[in-house]
Amino acid sequence: MTTIPQPSPVVSKPHFDLNLHVYRLLQKEPFYAHISRNIDKQATTTIPTAGVRVNKETKQFEMVYNSDFFLTLSDDEKAAVLVHEFDHIVYGHVTGRLPAEGMTKLWNIAADLAINSHIPNIPKMACIPGKGAYAKLPPGKAAEFYFEELKKMKEEEGDQGSKEGGEGEPMDDHSGWSDQDDDMDNTSNEIARERLKDIIRKAAEECAKSNSWGSVSSEMRKTIMEGLTTTVDWRKMLRYFVKCSQRCDKSSTIKKLNKRYPRIHSGKKTNRVANIAISIDQSGSVDDGMLAMFFSELNSLSSIATFTVIPFDTVVDDKLVYVWKKGKKQVWNRVMCGGTDFDAPTKWVNKDPKFDGHIVLTDMCASKPVPSRCPRMWMTNKANAASPYFKTSEVVVAVGK
């Protein structure tokens, strides 16, 4: 009797549910719970472990992770890796300015050393001050301190200090951290930093009310609160928004040679233009000083964009709308008065597909409007930027000196 070979049983790959481990962590760590709720998380196979970065499109923080890596860890180690990634964001490593040498292996290690000394159950592969290859380094120092010490170690011992015992390598992926040589990348990080300040402020308020910070030490709390005092450069934010809105208009020209068919076909001439809608809240609570500063900055930007100025209160009067031609200078003038309805300018802008962006100068004191067809940014005073009347994922910038 012939025995028919039976197929080998299919062994299903274990399923990794990051949300489950995030939930377990958050039960013990209320501070990191609030941070986690504001970070997008995506599984990927493009990196071997995990990493955090700023999404250049959304200006939001996001965490990417390899499920296979997490499956090799114990539950306590999984929680430690999550805290490790969140701390890179909290400590400003993702958006902070890199050293003159740029993104090097030594800087990667230094950033890990700055946060790993206070994280229990961190995987053995991690760089930890006072242990293994870094036994001579004290715990609790900033990344800049460790970076300088690592350079000294490299000069004295060569590269052996980062290889002994198979430990001491960067545990996660730092490739998403910008070199910030580009002004637009740098301003994108400024936007993310300003959002992070608001996230951390609210997390700190929640923890203070319940007097429950989890594993966050008093020294770390002090560092966190000190980081909330910095301010963003609103002029850079405005310029960044305008530049990001520029589109390429291409036209044929015989004055430029075609790279593929010279003297056979005409070349292409490229003009970068931006058509921005500027909605100006005419209510009395929008003070003259803010209007003056805003228009002064727009005058300097009029060389790279065309602005359509839209005065509004509860309505938009078409007769008062005017086009600020590229390269022209304008003086602000209050032409309406009354309440505020953000639906009015938003619907007016949404009707016209020619707009590349929409900036609203306002005190933010009205209900949340309908969605904008094009990217929208809000500019207001410092008080209302800190406590806006409505919640929005769009960029809110404080205008001030």
C-alpha cells in the first residue's frame, strides 16, 4: 500500500499587535500615554527595529516599527522600546539641530545614551551609560555631553569602544532626523516642535492634576517644563507656508535649448508662483499692531507670491476683496466691523480652484469652520494660539515680536 506523504503543517507567523502593548504601557505611564496618542504609528519592513521622525507632509511626529523585531522582545522590553522612541521626541532629538558633523554614528549613540540610563528593562543591545562599552560614562547627561565624550573615546581607543561584547550599537533607526541644511526642512521641524510643546504642556497638566507621572523623574520634569518656554519664529513659518505653496508653471520657449532635442524642439521655461488667499478678520479684537506686523511681512513676501486679500467678519463682501499683485507694496486698512464666522472666507476660497494656500489672520474666537480645499494656516496672537477657541490639526502660529 502506497503511503501518500502528508504536507507539512503550516506554521502561522505570530501576530504582533502594537496597540495592545501601547495600551499596557499607558496604564502605567500616564505622561507617555498622552504623548503616544499624538504620534502616528506605522508597521514597516524597511528598517530592522524602530524609529521616530517628522512627516514632512503633515508636520506630525510618527513612529515606524518592524513587527519582527518586537516579536523578539519580552513584554517589559517592548514597553521600554516604546518609551525610548517617545523620549527621542520629548528630548528634542528628532527636531533639534544636529552637530556640525551631521548625522553620524557617534551622534546616534550619544542620543541613545542620553535617554537609556533612566529606562528600566531596556534591551541589552542598547547603549547604556555606566555599562559595557560605556562603563566610564556617567548617567543622566545630555546628548551633546556624550557626543564630546565619545569623540574623546574614539581618539583614545579607536572604534573598539562601540563593539565590545556585541553591545553598544544604536538600537533604533535615526535616519528620519533631518540634517536641516534646507530652510524648509528646518521650518518644518519648527512647526513640529511647536505642536510638541502643546502636546507636552497638556500631558504635564494631566499628570500634575492626578499627581501621577509614572517613571518620569523630577529632573526630567524640570527639563520638560524648561523646554516649553521657547517660541517659534512666526516670520519663518509664514515664509515657509508661502514657499511650500509655490507651484511650477512650465511654458515653451525658443530661448532655451531642449536638453533631449536641441535646436529641434523648443525648451521649457519654469516659473515658480504661489497664489495665496489672505483672509483678514475685521473684528475689533484683532488689534492694529498685529495687523501692521503681518502686512509688513507680506510686503517682503510679495516678490515671490500673489496674494488675494479677503476682509471678512460674518460675511465676505466681494467689493472689498482685492488682488495684491506680485512685487507690489500694500498698506493695511480696516474696512469692516462686526462678528466673526470662519465659514464665510473658507467657502469663498473653496469656490476658486486657483488658490494654492489659505492664511487666516484672526483672534481665533469663533466656531471651527468647514474644511479647506487647499492647505490652511492660522495666524493669531500669543494668548489665543496657546488656548484656541477650537481644536485643529492645522498649523496655528502666534504673531508677535
